[in-house]
Amino acid sequence: MQASSRSNFQPAEAGAVLAGTVGACAGGGALAGWAAGNTGYGVLGGVVVGIPVGIFAVYRRFKGYFS
């Protein structure tokens, strides 16, 4: 039996990558919002930006599985 060249998809790892990326973007947004005077809007903007960035990070991590 040959081992597949595809990487194994692990949902827990994918969720951790997604949550970590969204959290990091939310933290960066909070800092930017704090500097601008409204932390809440900064966090909201960070999450809005973080969701597609997180999806891209999961795609890059598991690229072999999706192609």
C-alpha cells in the first residue's frame, strides 16, 4: 500500500488555525482601534478582516488536501 502524497486533513487543527488567525486579526484591530479612540470598532474591523484571512490560512495549510 502506498502512502498518499496528500496531507491528512485534521478538522481540529484547521479550527485552531482559523481561530488563531481570526483572534490575531481581532487583537491587531483592537490595538488600531484603541489608537484611533474606539476599541470596539477596531475589534469588529479585525474580525471582519480576520475571517477571510483565516480561511486563506487554512487553505494554505491544507493545500495538498484540497487539490
